[in-house]
Amino acid sequence: MKDKYDIHLKVKLKLLTALLVFMQIFFCPSEKPLLAQGVGEPGIQFIMVSFDQPPSNVTVQKAPLRYNKKFALSFHTDDGIADVFTVGFPFFTGINTTGTNHPGLFYTDGCGNDISFKLSSALFSWSRFNNEDMHQPGNGYGTVSWPQLELMYQNGCGIYNHGFTSDAFTDLPFMRYSIQRNESFIRRRLQNTIPGGVRTRVFVNPNGATNYTPVAFNEGYRATFRMGASDVIPNDGVNVNAFSNWGGNLELNRQLAESVNVQQLANQLAAVSNDGANMWMPIFTHRIIEDYPQNAFFSDFNYIASTYGKNGQDNIWMTTEEEILNYLHVRDATTVSHIVSGTTMLITFSGQIPTDMRYYPLSLVIQAENANITVINIIGGTNNTHSGTGQNNALINLSWDGKASVNLFELAESHVVVAEQSPTEYNGLVAMDYVFMLPEGPQREGLKNRLCALTSINYDPGFCTSCDFDLGMDITICSGTCVTLEAPDEPGSTYLWSSGQTTSSITVCPTITTTYSVAMTTSDGCEASDTLVVTVLPALVFDLGSDLSVCQGETILINGPASSGYTYEWFANGQQLPETSSSLNFVLNETSVIRLDVTTENGCVGSDSLTATALPSPIFDLGSDRTGCLGETILIEGPVSAVYSYQWFANGEPLSVTTSFLQLNLTDTVMIRLEVTNFNGCFASDSLWVYVWDSPEVSVTPESVSLCEGSAAINLTASAMFAESLLWWNGVTLTENQFVPDTPGVYELWVKAFNGFGCTSSDTSFITVFEKPVITLQIAEGTSTICAGDTIRLIVSAVGDASLLKVVWNDTDTIPMNGQSSVFRDFILSQSATIKATGITAEGCSDSKTISITVASPPIISVSPDTDICLGDSFTLQAEGGLQCVWYQNGIQIANGYITTVSPPETTTYVAVVSGGSPTFCTASKSVTITVRPIPNVDITASSVLVCSGAAVTLNATGASSYLWSGGQTGSQIVVNPVQTTLFEVTGTSIYGCTANDTLTIKVNPSPDVSFTGLLPVYCQNDPPATLTGIPEGGFFTGPGIEALRFEP
């Protein structure tokens, strides 16, 4: 596989290195020079893509739009009005050079890089024919200046040819001149922007005149713009994939921004860009501030950026028309091929692409099946980006410089030849611009002289005269110094330095060797320039160190750089010191700026300085000696400063206190000293004596106690030693005192003891008085009179701020509150009672309430006794007692009254409820159970139901306990001998006395008259059998020797 891959790679590399170049020559015999428009191969040699495994299939496609965006929108302004730079440029790019503060509008390249929106300026250069440059800085025309245009172009914005002047004459010579001259003049003014100057490649028809289009094409422009040219771009935009001749000459449409809803236009372009369509629409205005106008401009593009830019869907390509056209041309002119071998894919490029375009971009979309991309290696191009590593798809954005280099001399000479062959003023002025672009020298001078020999042409003033000047010899300075550069100060002359300054002399302070040039234009139009190199020698850079802060009067040592070739000068507050060595010992009596100047061998002087601050020692006084009582704490204060540190001493021993004050607990007479040190180590000290007197001793009991609000007063007792008098908090001076806890709170009840030295001591009893709770005890529903056995619900609620912990019912049953404000308890009472509830707080404080409940006796009730009945029978229920009665069955009322008759189908319990009188209407109830006995299932069976008269028949009865037959017999079985058909009936009685009947009919047949013949009275043994004949027929014979109808003797 490796050999096969190497062969493929070598073939591709050979194809990449075979460049086919041809020239298309456009010739206008008398009006323009012979121009060569070349073509070249794509600037990407090849791309190598590696996969983690061999893909089953890979596609490589050219993106319809750069960065594979969904749709494109472009915007430009006409006439070169200044607000394209002061408003549009900073708003789009975020480059704020005019005091604005716009963040910029951005989309991304799909690979993580932000790209700002771009716009273009279509401009003419003169206010009228060959009169005045409209774009010189400060010209007062309100137009964008050449330096501003240069900055825009360098940041990707476009510059378009709009004709040389505001005139839109349509005679052929003028149109050719207007297009050619504006191109040459822009190129002349912006020749330092890029090598060869800025060459406009997009033409915007003045006043939309269609006559300019073929002339522009003949002048090498491949794109012109005018409103209404809708063959390629309709008013609603063009699908860039549906048009196939983006490399041809294109007259393109554009929409006036203030005449359309730009936001809706963007929405429409985005919506239509589906199913293989990618839309583009150019829009323009003249003045952003006044015509668009500005607020609408901001609103439209803020919406577009937020919806379709980086922070939105990121699917818009918002750039210049020139970049879009260049991309489409490159896209259609480039053939992309790829070969996959194992885990490697080689992508190669071929095609014929013009070499006079500004942009050479191409975006590729790679899609692999069953493999992920591991490496993308691009050979050739500039500013390439890609994404997709680790994925099965990738976006590759390519860019290269395919523009042919420009030979300025050949360009200028070709136009000089045209002017010589056709010496019109138009041809001469165009040639003059290209000659102006040449550097000073014999070639420029020769071409200028050839043009100036054409005396019929009015060149720019001074073109044919010499105003050369010399900036002088190159200059050498030391780093960190400045120098003034001077051109001749000629009245009426204008100047443009390479640094952008416009005065005749400038002061520069370069940090590196720099070449400066200045172009001077005299009042009569003569232009000249010169160049001067300022060589910057390195100056010694050293550091004396940080500023110092030391105590006043101390000696400081400062060291400079040491070298035998250096000379040294030391200064203190600007006064030179006698020291000439690299080190300085200096007694600091006051704050001083110390500077050292060091001169190196090349004569350059390096300098550095530092400030040495003389810090005074702290000045303070602790005051006079102090007295105090034993056990007291006194405060001794030193000076306060954030930069001080402190050390206290007692009788010479250091204390642990490091604050500006000392709280001293007096135990004995002591000498206190304080040392105060500044942040720089300077310090001072002071001391005083503290004399200590004995203090009385006092204690109070109890030390602390907790009480409930409203409880009994508490006695406080003070015990004192070495005291002459006492004083309580409430003015009492006795040893005993009382406190009444009538208000909740925390009380510090102090007593002070005094002696003859004025010393005091005190003690405090801490009394906490907790709030007494207040509760309510209420009946949840109803009155305090209930019937015996009823349930009554009582509710306890807390009133006020006290929070209850629990409730105790009748001093026995405790229910926790659990954070609730109320609890309830149900009581079932059989007799009248008084119920007590006590609410208790967490602190043990309580409140009790009672409620009396009257229990009324129920009425006395009597009912019928329980009884048995047979199924189907009825029974009368009776009750007595109370004032009224209601009967219930299974909880359902069946009768209202004391007596009712029932016939239950099964055993049933009936409840009688009688109620008493007002106010309780108490009730009593009793039940009666009626047991329902089943009816017996009596059945008669007979030994035969068809008999002969007088025959015996046995009758059997079942289903009951005892039986009574219709003939008076008893028992379950009887025998009868009916002589005629007879109905027999029996009555059966169960063990519960329930009866039932059954009947049975016995049919009696009469006896027939029977006779037979054929039988002799006597037979002998061995006589033959005799046949018997019976009357009537159908009978049968029985007896010894009878077999069927025969008798065997």
C-alpha cells in the first residue's frame, strides 16, 4: 500500500507544480495602454487529511459561500461621505479611532475565530474636473480622508471606483477618463497601503448611468453596480448557486437601504437559503447619518448581528461585494480532487484564476463515513483555518495571495507611451498619477520629462518643475531622546510624513532605528519627497532600586551600575554631589530625590532616581502618673497610627499587648512604659507610674435565677468586706433588697460597695423573667351541656407572644404543642365534670383554665323482647320511654312511632331510639332481634300411585319433624288400601312449630273378569304340554309348570 500511495502522491505533486499561465490582452489603440491580465493556479499545493481508520466513503465539496455560510449580505456607501468611517467602520469592526465606543458586530469562520462585519466606500476623488482633491485631511468637504481609507482597507473594507468627479457625463472619452483617472488617483494616494497601491476592481456607475458599464468592462473591471440591473441579482437577491458565470463581466443590481426593510430582507434571504440555495443581496446608501438614517442603521445591523451573527445563528457572511465576487470566481474556477488511500486522503487543486483580484479564498466541507479525522495538514496559503479534528466532518477555510506583483515603472511607462501616442490631457493626467508613484530617481525623472514634453497638457501645478529638497544627513540619537526633522517651510505647501503628521517639521522620539519620509506639495502643485534614517543607539538602562524610607539622620548606601568605562554624576534634590563613583553613602537629614546620571562609552546617558524619605520618630506623651483601685481596669492610650507598632512594658517586663492602648487590671503599683515603632523602624518611648489602692469586696446572692412573670418577689442579699456603704441599682442602700418579676426581660441587678479611697467594687445578680403564657380553653363546637356518652372537643390556644411547649389536661395527660399555636382533646363523659387545661412554656411558665361540662341523663327505654317467627309471618314491635321514638333497621329509619309491624325475610335486628326533651334532646336506644325460622319443605312419596282396588299402598312424608295425615294418622309413614282413586294430604310441623302441607293422588284401577282354557284337570307325567288361552288377552300365567303360555306336565 505504501508504494501505491507514494505513486499517487508523486503524480499529484507533479500536477501541482505544472503551472499553465496565459495572458488575455485587451487593447484600445489610442486610449489606454496594453494591459496584461494573467491567470494562475490555486495557491494551495495540497491538503493531507488523516483518519483514525480507513473511511468507507469521503466527500469533499466546495462551500457555496465562504466559511460555509448560509447567506450573504453586503453594504456600501456612495460618494465617499465621511460617515462611512466615523459611523459605519467603527460600528461594524469595533475599531474606534474617532471617539466612538462600539463593540463591533461579528460572525465566526466556523473554526472559532471572530470576523467583523465589513463595508465599502464607492468614491470619486475630485469635486469637479481636475480641480481639488476631496479626500485630503481637513479639506472641509465632509468626505472620508485618505488616511481613513487606508485604515479601512487595511482592515478588510472595500474601496470602489465611482468615477473621478461627481459629473456623470456619458460621452465616451470622458467616461474612459473618469474611470481611468479615479483608479490611478486612488492608487497614487494609497500607494503605501499595499505594495503597488490600492487598485479598484469594482465600479459603481455614476448616477446609475448604464453607459458606463461597457466602458468599465473595457477598462478591466469585471463587476459594475447600479440599481435596476436585475438580470443577475433580482431585487430579492440571487441564489449564488443558480448563476454559473461569476468569472465573467457582471452588471449587478443593488437595493437602496432606506427604500427597503433591511431586517425583513435579511430574514427573507435566510429563509430562502435552503434546499441547495444560498442567497446574496447588496444594499447601499449615500449618507449613513442623514439618508439611511443612523438610528435605523444601528437598529438594522444590531438585529442582523444578534440574529444571524456570532451570538445568533452564525450563518451570515456580512462582507464586501468584492470579497463575495472574488470567492465565487475562485470557487467556480477551482477544481478540487481527492484520493483516499487507507487512513490518508490527499486533496489537490487546479484551475485558472485571474491574478488581479484582491481575495483568493476557498472553503471546503469534508464528510467521512465510518471514520474520524485525526490530522489536517495544509500545504500552502496564508491564514488557513480548519475545524473537525476528532469528528467525521470538517470545515477548511483556505486563503492565498494569488495577486501578481506590480512593476510600477512598467505600469507608469505604459501609460506614458499611451500619452505620447495620443497626447490628450486625459491620457497625460492618468500617466502623471502613475509617474508620481515612482520613487525619486532617474527613471521617474525620465518619464516625467517625457510627459512634460507634451506641452498641450495642463499637469498638476509643479509637476514639470523641480522642488526637490534634502532632509539632511541621517541622524544618530540615544534611546529615550527626541529629534526634530524639518522639511523646507514653504508658504502654502502641504506636507505628509510617513508618521501621518502634516506639518513642515516634526519631533520624533523613536525607540528603534526608524526611516522617516515626507512628501511635500508646494502651493503651485509641485510634489517632492525625501527620506531620512534616525539610528537609535542603546542607552544604559539601570535601576537604583525602590524608593527608600529610613529614619532621619541614618546613612543610606545606593549602588549604581559598575563599569570602568562609565562616568557617574550623583544629585540630591537637583544639587550635584561630589561623589563620582558608582556607589553613594548619604546621610539622610531630609526627604531627598537621589539621581544618578551614567554616561557610557558611546556618549549616551542613562539615568535613574529614587526617593529617600526621612521618617521622623514618633512623638507622644502618656500623660501624668495615674492612681486606681485594686481590681479596677484603667485605659492607658498611646498615639494612634496605622503605621505604628507598639510594645508595652510593666516594671521593665514586656507585655503581650501590641495595640496603641493598654487596658491594665490594677493589682499593685507599677511603672508602665510604651515603645512606639514606625513602619520603618523608627521608635520613641514614654512611661508613667500607676499607684493602686485597695478596693472593697462585695457579692450578691443569688448570682442568677430564672423567674416567670407574675411570680413572687425574690430577695437579694449583698455581702461586703472593707466597705463603708452600699448602693443598689434601685437606690436602696441596705444589705437586703427585693425584686418583683412583673415584666418579662433580662435584668442585671447590681450592688456597689464603696470605701474611703473612693474605690468601688460591684457584683451583679442576673435575673431572667420569662413571659407568662396566656391560654384560652374553648369548646370546639356546641354548648357545655352534653348527653351522657357523647364526645366533646376542647381546644387550647396560646394568646400573645409566649410559645407553649405542652398542654397538661387535668394535671395528668400531657400533649406536646410541636410548634403549633393550639391543640385539642376529645372527652367522652358519663357524668358532669370540670376539665382543667394548663399551658406550659419551655421555661416552665404556665397558665391554667377550667371549663365545666354538664352531662344530661338519657331517657329510660323498654322494647319488645326478642322473638322467633316463621318466614312470612309478621310481628309488632313496641317501645316505651322518652318523648318520641324512631325505629331503625341497619341504620335506616323504617318507622316513626312507638309501635310498628314488620315481616322480615330473614333474621333481623331492629333498634328503637327514643329522645328526651330540650335542651339536650338526649337519646336512648335498645334493639329487638326477630329470628326468622324457615318453613319446612314437606314431600309425600308412595310405594305406587296406580294400584288395583283394595291393594295396599305405603305413603312416606319427609321435610318436617311431625306429621298429621288427612285421615287422622300421625307419623311419617302410613299404609292405606284405597278402593277408589283418593287424594291424600299431610301437614308437616318443624321443630320451631312452622308448618307446611303436601298432597298425593293414588289412582285405583278396577279388577278385570279373567278366564282361560286349555288346561285339563289331570295330567300324566310325560303328557305333551298344553297351550293356555286367557280372556281377556294381554295377561300372563303363573304357577308350577307354567312357561309363558304353555303348561309342562
